[in-house]
Amino acid sequence: MLEPIADLPDGVIGFEALEQLQASDYEDVLMPAVRAIWDRGEEVRIVLVFEQWHGMSGGAAWQDMKMGMERITKWKRIALVTDLDWMITVTSLFGWMTPGELKRFPVAERAAAIAWAAGD
């Protein structure tokens, strides 16, 4: 389940994973927000918070891959907020494959992640 993060700076969207991610999280929550940014002709600046990992369905994994490839040049900044060791490792190994600029922040630096996503 993805929960939108409220009170973010203009031009930044954010979501926190609270339960297992499902395809519907992408279709009904994440992608409408991303497409609204694209429709305005802007690049995506997003904050993703994973304090815990509850897994993702196969459909969610497919939606995640499709989302990253759609309009690949329209991703500006992705701030990943997590202390999960495996996410830190995956980010350090494969972050270069992510569209746009990706930066990982510890959970304690959530505010810094939001500021970075909003900045130039």
C-alpha cells in the first residue's frame, strides 16, 4: 500500500510504502500523480519512503518496471528514504540504471530528502 505524503514543496510528489505493494498502488495512486506532472510538461521529482519492506506482488513489479521506462527523460530526481540494508545495496549497485538522478537518504534525514528532491 502506498500512502501519499502531504505538505511537500510545489513540484514534488511523495509516497510511503506501508504494506505490500500491489499493481493497484501503481495504477490508482502513483501513476495518476506522475502523469499529472507529465501533463503539465514538468519532470518528476519524487520522494519514496520505505521504513519497512512488506514485499510486492508480481503485478506491482511489472508496473514498477513499466513506470520507469515510460517517458524515461521526464524523471528529474528520485529521493529514496530507507535504512533497509538490501535497498541500500541494490541502490548502490543498480541506481545508475534509474531514470533521472537517484539519491538515497537515511530515514532520519527525510526532510533533507524532500529538500533535495525539490532543489536544482
